[in-house]
Amino acid sequence: MFFSQMKRNAAKNRKNNGLFFGSLVIAVVAFYTLLSMDKQDVMRFLKTVESDAVSRLLRLIPVVYVVSLFFVFFLVYFSYHYQLNERRREFGMYLMLGMKRSKLFVMLMGETLLNSVISIVIGIPSALFLTEAISLITVKLAGLGIIGHEITWSFAAVIETAAGFAAVQLLAMMILSVKLARTEPAQLLKPDTPDTQSIISVKKSRKSFAVGCILLIAAYMTGVLALGSLDVLIVLLILISGTAGTFLFYRGAGAVIGRRIQKKGAEKSGLYTFTGRQIQENVLCQYKTLAVSSLLLLIALSCISYGIGTVVSSQANTEKTTDFSIQDGAEGKDVLKILGSPECGKYISDYYPVFLNMIDAEVHEVSVDGLKEAVRTLKNVKDKDMQENIVEYIDTNEGYEYVIALSSYNHIRKAAGKDEIILGEHEAGFFTSGREYPERMDVYRSALKNGAYIKVDGQKYKMREEIYCENVVADRQITLDKAFIIPDEMYQKIAADSHVPFCYNAVLRPEAAGKEGYMQSIQKVSDFLKANGLEYESYLSGIGRRLFYTVAGSYITIYLGFLFMIIANTSVALKYLMQQQANRKRCRTLLMLGADISDICTSSAKQIRLFSGMLLAVAAVSSVFAIWSMFNGFMRLPEGASAKDVFLLTGAAFCIFIATQMIYVMIIERAGRKEIYRLSER
């Protein structure tokens, strides 16, 4: 009998609080997805190429999980508080009829545990489906055939998800049950009383609203103009100004709403004034919740945008020019013999020497003053510190200048599907590996347009205005802040050991990669080269490192962003429902005065839309400036990254955010209508 009652109560809670139950299922999915990361295809692949970095990332996962549980705890606490408040009279009747407080406590904990189990039973299969989808999408984005997909699941992740999830719910219910146990039955049976609120004068409210707007504008402008410096004081100023501005804005918004009602109320009929006053009171009572939820949504959208920017940046750096870069100590003779063998020919379609070396400064006089002066004399440079750093770097490294033979670099560009470079007489090309540093690229590009040149043996060579940054090797065997692309004849004259190539680049046959898979083909060639005693690096290592940066920089931030979004929306929805619950008497009074049920339902719908609209408006505006500041400041996209893609993806994420908000609004509207119809039937 007792268990049956507990089971019925749990089912009733799920039915009447679908919003909260749905949020719990989403939380289970999020937790399992995070905790099972080590079993996902991309992480299994990364362990083979970046094992140490992956181990450090996986050690960070429990910390992120605990932080997530901390935020979910408050969501669960407010949700159960709302549910228990709705059932006050029910509990009062149980106690009046002789139920022991210990038995009531056991019943509540049993209901909580039962709903937790059902959430986990629904959430875990959904999470398994999601993780499989993530793995398949990652395989597609990383390149077809790179990763062999395997369907996996993590028993440890299931246990940790269930344990943490149940613990948070039971702890929240235990705290609330202790408070409930101290309440007398007669008190529980009394009609609900609305929460008391501190009355703020109109003058103070308007002042708060004005100061809040000023602080928010100050935070926006400071972020856009000064965040790039990453000065601690600037960051603190933005955080304090933005947070205080958000709280003061909502604290004073009630007065603005009241003033509008005074102006428009006389012209309107029906429940216009009642609707406005209800919104005003909700804002006054819940301004702290609105402010906190708005800040959480701001963090959510910023995290998601940062994750998207990381993904796009990683994709911009994945241009492949070669699959292998191979070295040999015997002046390349063994390399040519091995690469030309029939066994290697099954997988390698093309190979060529890369002539890259320093200028022989003992024999040839080299001057880069023309480049240094072109950088030094630049005007209207956005990043003055970068300009000075480049001048200092050129000074420090003078005499150690690298050159690349034009034929080698044209071979690299051909492999990348680009046109060859044609150099004019006394002309050179400028190369840099620093495409991921857009500020540096901007300075160099401006310097080339400012007439940069180098001198070799007194002869001036003007540099082309275009920057060249295609990878000269498969991964990172060499990285060059600057180098000069010169004709082959000139290279043979001025380069040290000009007849010895820096390495040999080799390209896989497309048909071999398509048939056996890219990873498998690279592995076979790697085994063959290793067996022949050759030193090499492969493009696979670069893929692994970039994938790691993508996962570390985007996966966790996007995960936290969506989690914060769900928590913020659910929290503000539940607080609104609690406030609506406290105002039941007003709806009864309207019904007694002859108001139509449809009009009251329309008024309730307008209230939640406007209430959510206030939350959305401030969060959206703050997010626009936060994202602008982020990409204009410390997270500049690398050379070749598409800002359009970032904004399109961020826009898509914002549309998902709007859709989520609308779903919550519709759920609350439905709950409000049900409550109004229940009141009309009594």
C-alpha cells in the first residue's frame, strides 16, 4: 500500500512537472556524454598520437563533472522546492491523519529515488545514441576513413552518472525534507501566502535602472575596446561592471514597467493593467533570479561561441600539402631508392625534395634592413606591441635567414591545389608558418605593402605583397617565423649545403587511401619507412594534435554552454511558476468578478512571454558584445579561418537557444492554463 502510494505520487510528479523531469533527463545525457569521453572514437584515436595530452585532458573531466553537479544541485533544489510547495496541504493532511514524520521522509526520498531511476533509464540510452552520433560526425569532419568506428559504451560512466545524479537529488530533497519536518501540520494546511517583498521607491528604482544601463554600456565598450590586452584590472572591471549593471538593471526595471502602465493603462481595456502589474511584481520579486539567469545565459552563449571559434580555427589549420616528410643522413640516396621501390609505389603517388636552408652568411652578405624598416615605419597599426616584437625579433635573428627554393615551394602549392608562384627579376616571396597568429600576419602583410625588401651581396630583392604560409613539411619538423622564397639558381648560389635537401615530401595515392582508409594506409607506409631505418613525420600527427586542441577547446566549453543554458532557463521558469502559484487568490478574485477564463489565460500567456522576453533581451545584447569582444580581443581567428562560418554557426546556436526558450515558454503557458482551469472548477 505504502509503495503503491509512493509510486502514484512519483508518476503524478512527473506528469505535473514535465519541465523539471525533462531537464533531469537532459542532465543525465550530458553527464554520461562527458564521462564516457575516453570511450569515444576521437579520443581512442588521439590516445595513439597525443597520449600525454589526452591523459591530462581526461584528468580534467572529473573536475568539470563536479562543477556541473554543483550547478545542477541548485536547479534540483529550486525544482523540488516548487513541487513541495504545491503539495503543502497534502503533507499537512498526511500528518493530521497520523502519518509519522519519519514515514513521510521515507516516502519523499523514495519518490525522489524512483524518479531518479526513471530519468537514468530514459537518459542513458539517449546518451548512448548521442555519443554514437558525435563519433560519426567527428569521423566525417576529421576525414573519411581516418578513424575506424566502433560501437562502445562505458559501464564506469553509467555508474558515475547514476551515483552523482542520484546523490544530488537525494541531498536536495533531504535538505527540503528537514525544513518540511519542522513545519507544523496546521501551518501546512494554511492557504499559501505570497513572499514578502521589499518596496523600493520609484525614485530609487529609476536611479537603479539608469545606473544599471550605464554600467552595462561601460562593460560593453570596455570589452570591445580593451579586452585584447588581457589586463587583469580590465577583466575585473568588465566582470564587476557587467554583473552589477545586470542586477541594477533588473532591480529598476519594475519602475519603468510601472511608468508605462500609468501612461497606457487609461487607454487600454480588459486585463491590460492587471497583466502589467503582474509583470511588474514578478520582476520586482524575481529580479535576482532574472539577473543570475541572464548572466548564466551570457556565459552559455559565450562558451558555445568560443567552442565554435575553436573548431573553425582548427579547420583553418588543417590544409594538407604532404603526407610524409622523410629525412636521411646519407644525402638522400637511401630515401630515393626506398621511395622508388615497388612496395612503396603501391601507396606513394609522388615524392620530391624540399630545398630549404639558411643563407651561408660566411660567404654572402645578407641584410634584412628593408624588411625591418618596412615594419618599423608602419602607421595606424592596431597592435603596437606586436609591431615592436617583430622588429626586435628581426634584430635578434639577423644573419640567420632561411630561404626556400621556388621549385620546391611550387611543388608544395601544387599538392595543395594552388597555382604556382612566378617570381620576376630581383623579386622574392615572403613565407611564414605563423598563420595562427593573425596579428602577426597583419603586421607582415602591411610591411610587404610598405615596400619591404632584402639585400643579398648588395643586390636588392623586392618582396611580393602576398604572404605564403602553406606547410612545407607534413607536421612541424620545422616552423619558420620568416623565410624567403627565391629562384632555384639563386638558392644554389647562396644557401648553405645547397645540394642537400632538407627532407623529401611524399604524397599518398588517393585510391589507396580511399580503398583501405587514410589511417590504415598511413600506418602501412609508416611501418615500411620505419623498417628501412628512415626518420620521418606524418600528417597524421598533425591531425591528432589539431583534433586534440579542437576537443579540449570546444567539446568541454560547448558542453558547459548547453548545460548553463538548460539550468538558466529551467531556474527562471520554476521561479516564475512559484510566483504564479503564490498569486492564485488573484485569479480566483478575477473569476468572481466575472472575468472570462480565456482572458485570464491570455493575460497569463502575455506575462510569461514578456517576463521571458526581458530575460532574453538583456542576455542577447550582452552576448553580442561579449562575442564581439572575444573575437576582437584575445581570440582572433587564424589566417584562412572563415569569420562568416563562425558567425553562421554562432547564429545557429543562438537560434537553438531561442527555440529552447520558446519551448520553456510554451510549457509554462500550458502549466498556467491548467492552473487557471483548476481554479475555475473549484
